[in-house]
Amino acid sequence: MSSPQASALDDEFSAIVGNDNVMTSEIDRYAYSYDAAVLDPVMPGIVVRPTTSEVLGRVVKFCHDNGLPLTVRGAGTNLSGGTIPHPGGVVVLTNGLNRILEINEEDLYAVVEPGVVTAAFAQEVARRGLFYPPDPGSQTVSTLGGNVAENAGGLRGLKYGVTKDYVMGMEFWDVHGNLIRSGSRTVKSVTGYNLHGLMVASEGTLGVFDKIILKLIPPPQAARSMMAVFDSITSASETVAAIIAAKIVPATLEMMDNFTIRTVDNFRKAGLPTDAAALLLIEVDGHPGQVADEAARVEEICRRQGARELKVANDTTERNTIWQARRDALPALAKLKPTCVLEDATVPRSKIPAMIAALGEISTKFNLTIGTFGHAGDGNLHPTILTDKRDKAEWQRVEHAVEEIFDRALALGGTLSGEHGIGLAKRGFLIKELGQATLDYTAKLKKAVDPKNILNPKKMEG
């Protein structure tokens, strides 16, 4: 901000958050002009960092009173452009609001500020003998506020659900600087509208999180991990459907195709079977007796469906090796080309074989390299297109391929996004899934709570 009016705003923000928590230099602002999505950066006018609840509320009210577009940002791991700011707008960082306020071991809940890092929270909960299951791939850096804003998932989503299943309540600031409360610390609560449910996956467009109440559960007593090796990706995808049809719900049921297997093994020398067409990485957990029974049934189903080999982890080291291979998928693929387009089109689990076949057809049709991995057990695949955005002709094919991936997923009864959100990247496709009436209803709701449209404008707008 360089004009006299901008300088005055800088001074006002400094008075609210302190000089050390206001960033106006070009290099600082550029650092917050993009996120993990493959989209062009957009320069904000100013970046501010509140460090207390009261200051956060004052920042939100000040932005509203002055008509300043506001984008809340946690760690910037968003994959759909949800934290790319409005041109010249205000970026509000939450990394100064990073306290775990309470972990209640008796009533099984925690209260956190939005800037708490997901993995750090899960580790602190585990030290108390409790369990917080949501585990997005970015958990070592992503924040709980961002997880709630996007309804983040993870490897354990199949059995344990996603972030929304653990949000018991919250406090958030409306645009007028009023602190809104919804939900409670009790197991059951039907007092008032389910506003905290509305805020989940709202991508910062309806309010600004202040405190979040999260459900905790007892950890499983036992777990068993295994790797099933297939010579046919069709057989592997059909095995996913067969396991679910057998009324078995593993904690985790992941898939990797051959291209991803070879890339990961080259990345870390993990000893993976690089000639396999596909791998299923499976973990069952619970009571020891249940684990033994379900593991035996899963093994039987895998072999019946054509698995040539099934490796069972005998100790923690072998278990960690299996899951490290899965977590390496994205970083390994991303090293191959300058641009990595990670999608998360999601279909009903029974449609996994059809979606896998469709991805193969799309790869051939547009002459693109696509590595596929993901949470096959809940239908959430991550087709990853490897390209170079500077190659205009190829990038045009990528854009057509992404659109066709969405179209095929929707045709199979699926959805545009299982866990990455809509943001800027997918807003143009919303009408295909939701229809105009839904978009109109959403716009009326947005206008009612944010009449000046300052809260993360242009996100999730069809």
C-alpha cells in the first residue's frame, strides 16, 4: 500500500495488531499471494497477524467497516486456491492464534484456536491416551482452522470420518465484530441452528473462526497393516468394492497405480514391487480379536480377487514403511515435472473400477501422464497430472482433461471434491453438480451474513 489512504490504513492496522504484526513490503506480501494450488499468485495489499481473540475480532470489524476484502490464511496448504487473496485485499494470518486451550480427558473433547498445527495437536492428544483421527496429507504443517474451513479428510477417513465428524461446536466472528457461538462441549446439543455445521467447509466465506471444540475418542487397542500386490489395476479396484461389500470397514484402504509405485520406489528406495499394476495398502484396527478376524477376511478377499502377494507388517517398523510409501506419493510425483496438478474427484465406492478405467482413457485421449493414488476405500481418488504450465499447448490439454475428470466423476454419481474444496479452482464447475437454484440459495445466504462481500470474495462462487 503506497497511497496516503493506504498508509493511513497501515497505521490503523498497526494500532490494532501492533507494528510487528503488520507486513506491507512487496516481498512479504508476495509470500502470501499464492497457496498450494496451481494458480497464478494475487498480491494482497497488506498482511496482518492477530495474536489474541479480541484483536482478531477487531481486525474483522475494521475490514468490514472499511470495505476491505479479507482472506484468512493458516498454513497455505490449500489445493484449490481457497487462500489466494483478493487483489489488494487483506490477508489475516492465524499462526499467532495457536494455543490448545483445553484437552478434557473426562468428557473427551478439546478446545483449540484455529492456528494449531494438526499433527502437533494429534500428538498432544495421543500423549493423554486419546485419539484425534483426521489426518490430512499436509497434517505436519496444516492448521485445524484450515482443516475445518475445507472439511479436510485423510487416510483414516474411511472408518473414522473427516473433520466435520469431530467438530462439536465453535465460536466465530461475524463481519460486525460479534462473537457467534454454536454447539457445545456436550455429546448432544440441539440448541439453535447448527451454525458450526454450516461453517465447516465454508472456506472462510461466512465468518472467521476464533475457537473450535473438537471431539476426541479412545485409540484403537490394536492394528494390522498389509500390502496387497496386484497384476491388474482392475482387479485391485474391484477388490476395494469387494471388501466394503463384505461389511468390513478398514481404518485405511489406499491404492497406488504402477506409475506411482515406480515413482515412489525411485524416490525413497522403499523396496516396492515395481512390476505390480497396483497396490492396495490396508489397515484394520480395533479390539485385538476383531483385528485378527478382519485381517484374515481381508486377506482372503484379496487373494480371491487375484492378489498375487499379500505382505503383512510384523512390527512398527514394517507398518511405518507401508504408510510412508503412501505419504510419499505426492512429493515423489511432484519431482518429475515443473507442474503437478493434484485432483480429488470422488465417486461412490462401488464406482471405483469405472473411475479408474475413465482415468486411463483420459490419460490416453489427451496424451498426458497421470499418476493415480488415493483413498480408494471412500471413493476419493487423486489423479495427479504431471505437466509444465509453461507449455501452452500441453496446458490446454490439461485443462480439458481436468474438466473431463470432473464430468466422468459426476456421471458416476460422484462429486467435484472429496477433501480439497472448491476455492477458485473449481468454482466454474459448481453449477454442473449443484444446479442454479442451489447456487442462488447460497448467494442469498452469503449476502445475508456478509452484505459487503468482504469474506474471501470470489471463492465458491459459481
